[in-house]
Amino acid sequence: MGNNEPKNTSNELNNAKESNDRVKENILIPQNSTHFLCRLEPFKKIESYLSNISKSILKIEIDTRSGKIIGAGFLLKFYIGQELFYCLISNEHVIKDDIIKNNSIINIIYYDNESKKGNIKLKNKKRYIKSFIDIGLDITVIEILDEDNISKNYFLFPESEIMINKRLINNGIYILQYAKGKGLVKSRGKIKEINKYEITHLASTQKGSSGSPIFLENCINIIGIHKEGNKDKTENYGDFIYPVINIIENDINKKRNSGKYINGEYIWEDDKYYIGEFKNNLPNGKGIKYYSNRKILYEGNFINGKFEGNGKYIYDDSDYYIGQYKNGLPNGKGIDYYSNGMIKYEGDYINGKGEGYGKYIWENGDYYIGQWKNGLFNGKGTYYNSNEKINYEVDFINGTLEGNGKYTWGDGKFYIGEFKNNLPNGKGIKYYSNGKIRYEGDFINNKFEGNGKYIWENGEYYIGQYKNGLPIGEGILYYSNGAIKKKGNLMMNLPEIKN
């Protein structure tokens, strides 16, 4: 990573977070992204998020000498240092090298409002543009600048690279695509195979879907981009986007780290500049680094052009960080603040990421206290809602609920048992809000599955096998005193069972 830009220490959360009281019986999970805390979404429901996502997926039209090219793309944002990088991502077979070289104009149409249009003029030499076809990825990335007049609220975050591995095979995914005349369509499927950076998946796609984002099921961050299907339409293909992000980070950091001393100021290639103490023509001692618009970016100590010691970093949205730095990154103790002065994160940092022990506070007053590693929840942690009630106490591995824990819904019902991949999986018990057992047995992805015992509030209970939250096959229904009431295949003759 770049040395003169500290790693992100939590800058932005989606402000459409649902309260846990409205979640009811659906377990909704925290999500982290590629960079520390740039997208924490506790208990966020996918369906309610679609209206925001629809603004992020674009129809692309490019006029060329040989005719009009039509495709799709989506808007992505991620942190490089503590600054957000905004871009449009599409397939290389939509935005080809010759289009880039010819400084073409890319016309974009917002699918949530097809009367709303815009364009991106590629002739601006300061714009980062790159095709990744040379490393086998059907991806082109175009930096979005302020002059493009695209709302920064429309951009999505990527999923953490740490979550991308062979374990994802057979995991559920969904693709958001626009079918002609049908609007936004969510197509579900599974990952069939992973070959280096390529995804083979079984989510159905329609004509014009190339360039659509791929999400993990139960997740609101993007993992990849859909590119094509095979000829017999039995499977489809996409590419992971995290290798692209890593290359962009390196490219941008090289630019940011290149600068020169001119007339008492140190000026970087991206037009940021420094005023303060110098030694050997490099920032050394006390000084201030400014954005190109003359707003303060960082104020504090420097050693050889890097942030070192104590300093204050101000994000472009006016949130800010105060704490310790080493080698250009937050290291040691630090505090991230919202622009209104409310604490966002307070805790330990290693190389710009939360590591050790820390507390994260959402703007609505909910907060998490626990262990962190590599910018993700790791180890023991507890999530509280704003009235100090515990929502969950559980183990985390790389930001994912794994191991044993307790989850409490807003209506007081709760679950104690095993978790895997952010959901109840394995042995566990669901309780009514009064503490009485509701179901005890096996779970798969938060559904009753396997052997279990369901107890109604009147004390009657059923013992048998379950699948997808419902009883199947032979079972026994008991009175509350333990006497047998019914035997056999009772699926259609039982009181309502709520998963």
C-alpha cells in the first residue's frame, strides 16, 4: 500500500441501515469490505437494499465508427489509503482498448430512472483508465471524477479479498441484472467452480446482462462481474474483481508517492501539496498536507514524507481520524470520528487496520465491542443496540459469524448454538422471549433441518425430522404432559411451525 496515505480507518456506512426491531425472524449479518470498516452493514436485509443498488447499475452506450455498442456496468468505490476511489466497471468486450485510445464518450443510462442520462468523457488525462484483459480478466475500469456529475451515493463496495477462496464453491450467489421490460431482476444460483480469478456459476442470465455485479448470498458487497455464458446455456462465467482492485491500488499509490519540492512546497502528482518543515527536500517535522482544493487532508508529524507520530487525517466527507501513525499508516491507538464529532471507532490499529481490541459505534447509537484482526471482526465480540440491549455475543473469523454464540432478535426471541457462514448451522436452540425453549435441534442456514423438537407456547411439542424449516416424514406430537397425541406423517395436521 502507499506510504504517504494511511489505510482507511472507517469512513462511510450505508445510511439505510434497518433497525433490528424490524428484522423479526431473519438473521441479518455484519459485512466488511476490502478495506477496514469502509462498509459495515449490521443486520442489513438484501431485499430492502435493492432500491439503492438499482441506482448503481448502468446501461452503457458507445457510438463507434462501426456502430453502437451497448452493454452494462456498475459503479464501485473502495479505499486507497484513506481516500475513496470511485470508478465504473464493465467488461473489456464492452469498453475495449480502441474505445479508450480514441477518447470516446461513454453514455450512461440509470436503470432506476431511464430518463436520467449522463456521459463520461475519456479525454481527461488525469482520469485513471485501464483494461485488464492482458491478465485474463474481461474487465475495464474507468475512474469517475467530479466533472462526471454522478452522485457518490450510487457507488457500491466490494467484498473483502479474504473472503474469496475455494471454500466458496457451492455457495449461493445472486446477480442483479436488467431484463428488457422487466426492470431489476435478482437471479440466484451457485458457484460451480473457481479457476484462479474466473467464476463458473449457475445463476441464470439474460441477454444484456454482461457487466452485471455478482454478490454472495446473504451479502451486500460485490465479489465479481458477470461476463458471458457457454453456448448451450448450462453455465455462466464471471471474474473476481479483487485482483483488479489490488492493481489499481498499486498504480494510484505510485502516482501519489511521486512528488517534488517546488518553492517551499512539496507537490504530488495528484496535485495535493504540503506546507511545513523540510529536511533533504522532503516533509520532515510538523506540517500540513492539503487536498488539491486547498482543504486540509492531514495535519501532524512527518518523517521523510510519510505520516509518523501523532496526526489528524480529515476524510473528503469531513469525518476525521486522530491518533498514532507509523510509516504512513495508523499504528497504535487511534479514534475515528464522524464529521459531527461523535466517535465512530476507538481502538487498536496495525498498518491502518483495526487489530486488537476496539469499539465501533453506528450513527443510530448501536455499537460493537470486541476483537479485531486485519480490519475485520475476529475472536469474541458483542453487538449492542442503542438502548444497551445485547443483540449478539458470538465468535468471529475474518468478519464472519463462526463457532458458538448467542443472537437476540428485537422482539426478545433468541438463539444459542453453533454458527457457520454468518447463520445458525449445526446444533442450536431457539427460545421464546420469555426464555422458554421453542426449538432444539439441527439447523442448516438458519432453517430447522435434521432432527429436532419444536415446542408451542401451550406446551405441546413435536419430535421428528425437519427440512427447510418444516417437518417431514414420520414424527410424534405430544401433549404438554408428555402423553402422545398423534403419530405418523403429520405435516399437514400440525399447528403452525414458525422457523
